[in-house]
Amino acid sequence: MSKKNGFYAVALITSLFFLWGIALNLNSDILVPHLKKACQLSYRQSGLVDSAFYIAYFIIAIPAGLFMHKYGYKKGIILGLCLFAVGSFLFYPAASTRIYWFFLLALFIIASGCGMLETAANPYINNLGDPEHATFRINFAQSFNGLAATLAPFLGGIFILSGKNLSPAQEVVLAHNHQLEAYLQSESDAVKIPYIVIGLVVLAVAFLIWRTHLPDIKEHDSDTGVAHRSVFKEKNLLLGVLGIFFYVGAQAGFQSYFIFFSEGVGGFGEKISSKLISLAFVGFMAGRFIGSYMMRFISPVKLLVIYSLINCGLLILSFALPGKLAVFALMGIPFFMSIMFPTIFSLSIRGLGENTKKGSSLLIMGIVGGAVIPLTLGLVTDKVNIRVAYLIPVICFAYIFYFALKNIRVKAVQQVVSH
């Protein structure tokens, strides 16, 4: 492959990090509050948005690995993009009918596509080109994932959220005047054009990848003795799967209910709240760069220890502080989440040798935490209140602190994945 074609291939694969970042963050930050309003859901029911998304990750992880083992990374990426596009286009009929399970089906298909992309793109870009520049390529690609986390809530706030939230009394008045259904349908229809555009962009990327020569990557490992050991006997890997479970659960829960928290506790409006979470994820993107720089002086594990403790503290502050100060405390959390997923992942697969692919599949399955924790937050919010619900991620970050302590002697890890 020529240098020019190699650069073009890297650019195309890098775009995948941005695309699944848009889907993931648009889902948690915008769709949870939006569909709660449009479909008149409880907090617990709205949490099923995350469940549909992350359960798909859990289900697709092993089939995706098997598919790409047989047919290669390129075909796996194209299939993932096609699933992504189909799910996006299904938002149009889902919005027209305003049937909640239809939205969940569309999200499940999108997430299945994203799961295939994530399973393929991380190892592929790491091996696509000069090995000496692998770390640069993966970190460059990760930055676009962080950019998506910043842009998704901002764009969703502009093109999807209306900023109109009716009180129960206003709903009664509209229902009496036979206007409530028209209002709810207009809210539902807001997702149609954005998701049609997303589907078309994804199809365009699939076409470009199909037309581009991408080399087959054959992965080998000299540590062949490790392959004979069952992956389920790797204690640190299993601890890491739980770490991924709790991290993704905490991130999804934080994002899904932030707008509710900002409105209910801080008194901010819907559109202002979407801008606040977008600003918070500027910190997430900055945290990726700053964290990578700090790892030159502080071991990643020690940074994980410090960051997990800080996030526990910020969540406790958000429970104790009044009004807007509680919201501002929450806004600091994404910065300290920024290094967690790649660091936990890298620590977990360290030393697995030829079992690395199997270990990676288990870790991707751990992403199902994003289906469980937000539902728990929704249930607690329905039964108690949202302040108490936001204490649940304290448990998640406390476990990450424990996992980091178990790996405290590890001095360096390679940042090879993003989320």
C-alpha cells in the first residue's frame, strides 16, 4: 500500500471512531430525555434506551469476532456500517408510529453495527501501518471519539430537543383541547431528519471503505504457551470485565440522567442542560489529551486510582450541594472518566498472549453494564429522587478504585481502545 493510500485508509477507519461516538452519546445524552417526553415514559422506562443499546454490544461481541476471524476486518466493518445505517433509517417509521419498542429495535440494530465497528476498528487501526506509529494512530483516532462526545449533545440539543417541557397541568389542558397528541407527535418527529442524515453519512462511509483497498491484518503472538490456558482462569481479566461493566454503567447512567438532574436540581432548561453536558464532555476530550501527557510522569494505574477517588468525591458533592452547584460538581466527572475505559481495558488484556482476542471479546461483553446501571438509576429516581440515584455511580467508581489497586504495580499500559 502506498503512503497516500495508507493515509486515506487510516482516515476512513478513524472516521468510524467518530461515528460510533456520535451514536453512543446522542443516545445517552439526548434520546433518553427526548423519548421520555415524546412517549410519556417513567424514568425507569426511559432507561431502556440504554438497555437496548448496550445489550446489543453484549450479544454482538462474540459473533462479530467470529465473523471477522472468518471474513476479515474489512467485511466486518462494512457489515457493521450497514447495520448502523438500517437502524438509523428505522427511526423514521418509529417516530411516525410513536411506538416505543420500535425505537428500541432501531437502537438495538444501530448498537449491533457499532459493536461490530468497535470490535474491528480498534485492533485494525493499531495494526494498519508502521508499528512504530501505532500508538499515535490509535490516540489520534481516540481524539475523534472524544470530539463526538462533545458534539453529539450540542447538535442534539439544537436539532432534536425542542426546549418545551409541559407540566402535568399543561398536559391536562392540551388533552382537554385535543392538542396533546399533536404536541407529542411533533416531539417524536424531531428525530426523523437527524437520523436520516446520520444513516446517509454512514452509508457513504461504507461505500468508500468498500471501494478502498484495505490490507488484511494477520495477528500473531510469539507467546503461544498462553493460548493453552483457559481465558476464564485469568483472574485479572475477570476483574477487568467487572471494571468495564461498572465503568460503562457509570458513564451511561451519568449521561442518561444528566439533563433530568440539571432540570430538576439545578433549575436549568432543557436546551441549556444539553449545552452543559456538551461542555462537560469538552472536559472528557481534554482529559484524553491531558491524561496521555500526564502518563509520561505518573503511571496509568496511579492515575486511575486518583481519578476514581475524585469522581466518588464529585458524586457525593452533587448529593450534598444545593441547586446549580450540584450540577457544576457533576460536570467535572467526564474529565476524570476520560482515561478509565482504555486503561482498564489495557490492564485487563495485559499478558494474555494469544488469548488476547478472547479476552477482548469478554471485555466488550462487559459493556452490558450500560444496560443495567441506568435502569437502576431510573428505578431509584422513580422511587426516591434523582439526587439519591446519582449515588449509585459511587459504587461503580469505588470498584474501579479497587481494580486499580489490584494492578498498582503495573508501571505502563498501551492505550489501545476508546469508548
